[in-house]
Amino acid sequence: MNILLEKQPGLSAVITGSEPIYSGVTQALLERGMHVPKDFSIIGIMSNRSAEKYTPKVTSLSVPSTEMGRMGAEFLIKKLENQEFEPQQVIFPPQFTARQSTGRFKSRT
């Protein structure tokens, strides 16, 4: 995050791909004296349960992991029972939930 902010000083928001990355981003921002969402917005790709445990609560994109696991197990069982089972593509739309880690754009440059 520090390298990213050095290369793009006007950057005002990021999307983080996991909870550890979210934690690293917030730590780097705090070390620079920046606060979420006053100075910087973050969207986290994480479960709603995880997003609720942070302060501020994280604006998130979550995927239906339980449903994905269920369907994956179902496809595996079908494949094991029938060698001719064809792979399938299933699209699970993410759920966007606006919380407290995003704010209005403010230019810093």
C-alpha cells in the first residue's frame, strides 16, 4: 500500500481482496496519518460477518460461499457417479453492502 500511495499520491480508494489485505491497507493508511473513510475509502471482498467486525464497518462485496460450496460438492458427487458429467459454469453475483469504510471523493493533490 505504501508503494502504491507513493506512485499514485492522488489515490483515494481501493478494493481489497481479503481480510489480511484489508488489515494491511488500513495499517499503512494509519501510519501515514490517514483515516477511513475521511481520507480514504476501502471496499473489502469479504463476508458480511467479517465486514461487521471492523471499525469502521467495511463496505463489502461478498459471495455466497455456502451456496458455492454446496454446488461444488454436488458437482463432485455427480462427476464421481457419472464419468460423462460435463463441467458447468455457474455465476454467483456478489452482494454489495455499503457501510462505513467508503465516503465521498476528496482530492488530496
